Amino acid sequence: MKQVVFIVGLGHSGSTLLSLLLGSHQEAFAVGELIQAADRLRPESTRPFCRICSGPCTFWARPERRESLLRLLGKPPSSRVLASFDSRFGSLRGDVYGRLFDWTKASVLVDSSKSHRWYQRQRLPFWHWRDRRARVLYLVRDGRGVVASALRKYEKNEIDGASSRWRARTLAREKFFSGLPVGIGHKVFYESLTQQPEAELRAICSWLEIDFQPRMLAYWEHEHHPIGGNVGTSLAVTAHQDSTAIEDATESVDRQLTDLDYYSRLGTNITTDQRWMKELSEAQLDTFERVAGGVNRRCCLPPDCT
């Protein structure tokens, strides 16, 4: 049976890497952050649609595909009555995943939108799911790494606010994940994924009831066309596939890439990003512990939780 795998979690937690690893399976396709598709397709948008292709994307550039996505993912109904009906039953929505299955010929689609509300919305209408299954990969990462990344990339962030937002958003996703039916969800720790990628991928493949393929570990060797996603991780793939395209790709990023040097040195190596250990001061770590330490102990692996 066909499957749509929704990666749910917070930004800066490794969702792009996980999506590309899974999308390297011969039966899978990494869609990327489908939640962003409609906005990126608007004529006034300057954000790149495909994060890998440095020029016109060989997969998404086809006008009929872009027009179809806009129709299927465009604005909700303007009428308040229709919008309310649509939010409850989803009967006004087109079958975007059905269209993606047709285009990609894959049996597994990986949607790394990360939002649990997006998952809930896409599960309607229910008849779109008669011939496919929806699965949820709940990806968690040590909150100190997430907060440090936010502080590094968004200058207006402060440790108190960043910690509070991380705590609130994590609690919301935990509540969502705990309410899923048995077998629908699978929890993945970022640190475990990056330290033992083969073991984690084998476990995920077993859960999805597909064979593990060693080629998945060499994700940079395969064709990908993800919508949005982490700039650094994607640029590593772009650079490997076309070393002359890296400068063009960096010019099109939608925000300043403050850690480009880190990803340039990292290349395609799968490693745990622990820059937070050097970047966060003792005072910042104390603040994070006070605000979110209890929740964080459910999101990181010993002995790093202390």
C-alpha cells in the first residue's frame, strides 16, 4: 500500500537530512516542505522552490505541475460557511498526494512540513486515504541545539523567548504524538539519527514495512527535488552533484546563511551538530534549564541531557 510519511517536529532538528535519507530509497520521493509550496509558487515570491536545483528545476518547473499545485494548495475558500465546512470535512480539497504519486511513481512520499496541524489538515477528506496510509515520524532534538540555531540565524531572538517558544511548541507536538493511534507514529531522536544513521534507518524501514537499502546512506548521490528545507544540508547535495552551481545556489537563499562555512566543511558527512555546547554561555544554559529543562529531558539522549 502507498504511504505518505509526515515528518513532525521543530525547525533546526534535522528534518531535511531525514527527508533526504528516506527519499534516497528507490521506492520513495522526498517532497520537502509541502506546506510552503503555495507561497513559493506565487509570482511575487523570490524564494527558490526546489532547494537542490541551482537553476530551473527539472521536476517542478513544468508549468502544468506548478499550476496543479497552486490549485490544490491555494487559498482556502473565501466564504466563512465554506471555510468552516472545509476545515471539518475537507471535501473541498483536491488530492495533492494522489497527484504526487502519479508524478513521482513512488510508493512512499516524504512530507517534511513539520507541522502537526498540517498533518491533521491533510488527513481530510478521509476518502483520499482509502488506498494509502498516513504515517508520522516524530523527530526530536536536544532543545539547546534548536535554540542555539535560532539565536544564530535570527538576530532578534533572545534566550528567554527562544526557550519559551521551544517549550510551548514541543509540548504541543508531544500532545499530538501521544494521541496518535498505535502504529501510526514513530519517534526519532536527531542525535541517534546522526550518530547511528544505518541503525535508525533500518528501524524506520522496518516500521514502514519496506526493505532497508544501503544506498539511502549516500543520500547526496541521488536525485532530489525537495520544496524548501535546510539551506546548508541541501547545498551539500547541490555541491556534490554540480560543484559549479554552489555559488549560484547560495545567491538564491531566502535568508542570510550565517553557518555556510560549517556546512562547507561538513560536506556530505552525517554528524551531530553540537555547536550549541560552545555557543551558549553558562547564563544562557541556566536560563534554558529554568524555562525548558524538564521538557528537554524527554527530547535528548543520555548523557547529553544534563
